[in-house]
Amino acid sequence: MRINDRIRMATFLQNAGLGSVFVFMPVIARDVSASILETGVIIASFSLAQILSELYFGRASDRRGGRLPFIRGGFAACSVAFGLHYLAGDPAVLLGARIAAGAAYGIMAPAILAYAYEAGAEKRKVASVVSFHALGWLAGIMAAGLTNDTHLIFLVSSGMFAAGLAVSMRLPAAEVAREGGRGAMRRIISENRYLFLSLLMRHVGAASVWTVLPLMITEQLGGQLHHISIVYISNTATAFAVMTLMASRIRIPHIAKFKIGVGLTTLVFVGLLFAREWWHAMPFMALVGATWAFLYIGGNFHLMERNPKSTSTGVFSSTISIATVAGPLAAGLIASAHGYGAVLYFAIAVIVAAFGVSLLAPYRRAGWPGAGRGAARGGGSGGGA
């Protein structure tokens, strides 16, 4: 296998392991918790642990100048942590398992994206490698639907991470120049504050909806457990297709992709307000897959062109994690007081504001010392860099 194929497989298994658990987690947490607010706390705990882990290990990866120890360590830790969910029969045990899983996942998430970016000889094609992020989610969600068991799926997830560890052992070591240093993270956040703020706001709205959507499907829209997987497959399949197209067809500046992704997300939640059957959610989930592809590729590649790679992608991912702490908590509070529909209105308002903030993000290239060497000129046309 070529190096890009191995990276694709590792990325695929990483996200399949996570995606297989994600869609059922609101239902699993609701089954063991006493209230919808407690459900939100359990869901948010994963992201809270992931935030701290990604910030620490992302910066450590840049300072050390290596990626593989973090990738392999993350796969091993995830295999254990996600497997422990199988034993979670009460809120306290499930909460502990979610915290452990978030910390484990954060070890490798920034490093594997930076490794993929650095290993690609042709930056334009890196988007096709990263697209296996979405394909992994697609496979994980399909596995969840086929398993149709809220306990057995954790063993499937654990096995996927173990397989990812085996693949990562075949990745060649590629030492890169050490980046970062004192004040690196502060400078990254300061220079890209509008990008991070709009990402945070957009994902708070989205995460609040993802907390209640599986419950809406099963409790209000006449769906069964496996229908949740079918709805989410339309999301990940579209994201994979759009990410792949970015390698050759969609050639606009990365920051423009990011802004498009944020803005179009509003249409998704407006559409979900009119869903009356479980399958009505599918076209809108397909649209959110496209918007996710734009903002994920656009935002991450814009940052990696200009900043220490693992640190900046760690901040990007941690910003999403912060939102997936705040989003479920907001959803729990709003839904317990006003019902699931009110969460959709909340998401629409927050994402409209996020799009306004994203418009303030500049197109110009930042002046980070040594950043962007070898990147494409013109601020990132094409899907890679």
C-alpha cells in the first residue's frame, strides 16, 4: 500500500470507531439517566475531556516534531476506552467511560490530520485523503444500524480502533521541523479569532440539534433505532463525496469554503422544522454533510497553510469540542422547558449570527514564520493547500 492509502485506512478506522457510537449515544444516555438534562451532561463529558486532551497533545506533537507516537497511542487508548462502555449500566459508569474516551481520542486527532497534510506530496490531493474522515463515519453509522444493539456496538467500535492501531504500525516515520514555542497557541487564536468564534457558534447550534434529533426520530417522527443510522448515512455519504470533489473540482480559497459551510448550515435546521416523518430528515442531513465538508476542509487547510499544523488543528478540533459541551447542555435546558422544536429555533438563531461573524475572517495570508512553505499560491485554491 502507498503511504496515502495507509493514511486513508487509518483515518477511515479512526472515524468509523467514533461514528459507530455517536448516533446512538443520546438514546443510550437517555436510557440510563433520570432527565434530559442529565443526558446532555453525559454527552457533553466526552467533548470536555477531548478539549483538554487535544490542546495538550496537539501542542506536544508540534514541539516534538513527530506524529506517530500520538497516533498509535491514541488508537490504543481508544480501543480500551470505547470498549469499557460495554460495562456502563448506570449514569456514573457511563460518565466515566465517556470522559476516558474523550481524553483518548484527543491524543491522536490533531496528529493524524497534520500527518496526512505533511505526507501528501501533492497538497491538492490531501482533501481526498481527509475525505476518508467522512467515509469512516459512514461505515461506523452503517455498523451501528446493522448491529442494532446499544451495547454490542461498543465492542465493534473498540475493534475498529484496534484495527486502526495495526494500520498505524505500518505508517512510516516522518520527522518534521519542530513548530510552535512559547505563545504559539495564543497567537494562533488571536490571528484567527473570527474563524474560531464563528466555528464555535455554528457548532453550538449544530450540537444542540444532534443531541435531540435521534430522540425526535424515535419519539416524534415514527422512526426506529436503525432509522437513525439511515438518516445519518445521508449526511456522511454527502460529506465524503464533496470532500473528494475538493481534490480536483472545487477550487476556491479555503476561507471562502469555510464561510459557505457556516452560512448554508442555517437551511438545514429551517428544513428540519417541517419534518413530519423520519425520512423527511434525510435531504437536510445530506445538506449538512455538504456544509460540513466545506467548513472542515476549508477551515483546517486555511489554518495549516499559515500556522504550526498540529497545534492549529488541535485548536480547531477543540473549538468543536467546546461547542459539543455547550450544545448538549443548551439542548437539555431548552428541551426540558420548551420541547425539541425550540432547540431547532435556537440553532437557527445561533448559526445566523455565526455566519455574520465568519464574514469578518480575512482572506489575507498571515505571517507566521515558516508557515505555508510549499503551499499553493493565492491563499489556497483547490482542495488541498
